[in-house]
Amino acid sequence: MARALYIHWPFCLANCPYCDFNSHVRSGVDTAAWEDALLADMRFEAEKAAGEPLNSIFFGGGTPSLMPPALVARLLSEAEGLWGFAPGIEITLEANPSSVETANFASLAAAGVNRASLGVQALDNEVLRFLGRLHDAGEALDALATAQRHFERVSFDLIYARPDQSEKQWREELARALDFRTGHLSLYQLTIEPQTRFATDVRRQVFAPLDDERAADLFAVTQEMTVAAGLPAYEISNHARPGEESRHNLTYWRYRDYAGIGPGAHGRRGGVATLRHRKPENYLAAVARQGHGLQDERALDRPEQASEALLMGLRLAEGVDLENLSVRFGYAPEDLVDHDKLALHQRLGLVRQDGSRVTVTPAGMPLLDALLADLVVADLVTA
């Protein structure tokens, strides 16, 4: 059963133009009402997904660093009472590096958070303004230093492959980031998501995204520099020193069960996908009406589970073990991937097979979407 818990805090001070996450700007937040609702939702989910102690908890958003530390502490205390905590549990909270939120880091650490993930996104003020961020580069650097004093583990995000970004600019920025010697970095190429302001800007020709060839060059630079710094990619956009990978995100990518509470939160338990009401007001109303925020539960059939496990697992440097998946989902290993295509991509150096384990090579990772479409058996995807 679930060994991971995701808690979604949907509120932000402003909407970033590139972001399609479930985030909302509100003039005021009734903290007491949200505490009651999240606790009720957590208790409901614990009844459905009780079992082993939690190995990880992740506060995502939105901007969870806007949560009062006392609320974080209350939720953690309840989670421990409901599930229990495994030794060395990883408790991550996403944070923006503004001075207001940084001031809460000591209290958040005292509440039990032991890993911070900071949304730095860039180390240049002009770029930060383009990305719609409310902090400047100086605040970001101060926040990183403060986080490293208070939390056992620190990660931060950067967005690259921005319009007109040169290799020289990215090398210099990434070198500065690596100088902080955090154990984890999330390095994402700028993606123009539908129904965001950036999508509108591109459609109106306000700016043009970086072309694919130059973005691929920057991806190669990213791999080169992070490997040299001892932070190789363990997932296509995530880099860590060995042993400092995000345990929570590995739960997703290894296709394990996790409980999800809060507005718009997804979860998976026992072959059932769960989804909470997305709009904050609808979520609160649902909890008041039915004692939980669940909007939908959907049984995942065997082909869907198997294909999702393949699509997620092949993002990882460790790849997937076909024998293991065959035991989990009842397929013969040869029925999970297209072995003719697998042999072709092996000859091209894009995929490797060692026994029953299949991995995408560093040369193949820039072509991951095309490889996944080729490798995963079509009947699994379309069944």
C-alpha cells in the first residue's frame, strides 16, 4: 500500500506565465478551514490506504512555503499518527526564495521538514522578470544559503533552453549553480504548456521558443557539466549525488502507490487512480459535504498500468526490469516492449539491455519521447 504522501497547497502570490500546475491567487486564505479540510481528507485516505509506514511526504503546490509552519507541523503530526513514519523519512517542501518565505525556514525545519526544494528558476534578474518570478537573483542566493543552514538536504530548480539563450550563458549559469554543492538539482528545459500566458505569447509572436537543435545542445552541456560535478542525471531532468535522489519522485517514476490530498492532487492505491477537486472552493465544499476532497476514483486496467510503468520507468537512468514488470502486471517480458525496435535502437546506441533490464542511454535521452512511442508495445498503450 501507499508509502508516500503528497499534500497540495494550491495558493501562490502570483501566476507564473510558464506554469500549468494547479495554482491559484487569492486575497486571503482561511488557514483554520484549510487545516480542518486537509486533516479530514488525510484521515479518509489513510482508511483507504493504510499499511506500511510512510517513507516520504511531499508538500507541493502552488507555493507550500506560504503555509504557516504550525499548519505544516499539524499535518505531519497527523500523518505520523495515521501511518507511522519509516526511519529516516524524507519530508520535502517546495519553497520560493523570497525573503518572506525564507524567514520561515527555521520554523519549517523545526516542524519536521528535512528537505527543501527551491524554485530558483534562474540566476539572472532580467530572466527572472521574463519568467514572472517575484524574487531577484540576490534573494535566490540568500535563500539557498539559508536553506542549507536549516535543512538536511536542499534541491533547487533552474529553467534553461530559454529564448535566445546561448551555450556560453548556460555554462556560466549552471557553473554558478553547481558551486552551491547541493546534493540535488532539477534542470528543466522551458516548455510552452497549453493554456498558459507563454502559450498565448508564442501564438502572438511576442517571443519564439529556442529551436530544438540548440535546446539539444544545451541538454548535452547539462549532462556533461553535472556528471563532472558528481551530480549525474538519475531521471531525464533530475540530477543528484548518489544517495540524494528524491525518494518521493522515485515513488512516481517506479510506479508505486502514493496517497494524494489537497486540491487537484492525484494519487494511486491498489490499481485505482484518485483525483481531488481542483478548484480550492470546490475542494472545501466537497470535504464539508462528504468528508473528503475526492472527485474521482478510476480503476486502472492491466494494460494501462503496465504501459504507465514502462513510460515512467524508462525516464530513469536505472530503466526498467522487464521480469519485475511481468510479475507485477502478468505479462510475459517479450510482450511489454517491441523487441525489433529495441534491437534497432540498441544498434544505434540509444537503448541498452542487460539481461531483463532495459535502459535509455545518455545518447537516447534527448529523443526519449520518440523512443517511448517506439518501444512500448502499441497494444498496451491503446488497450
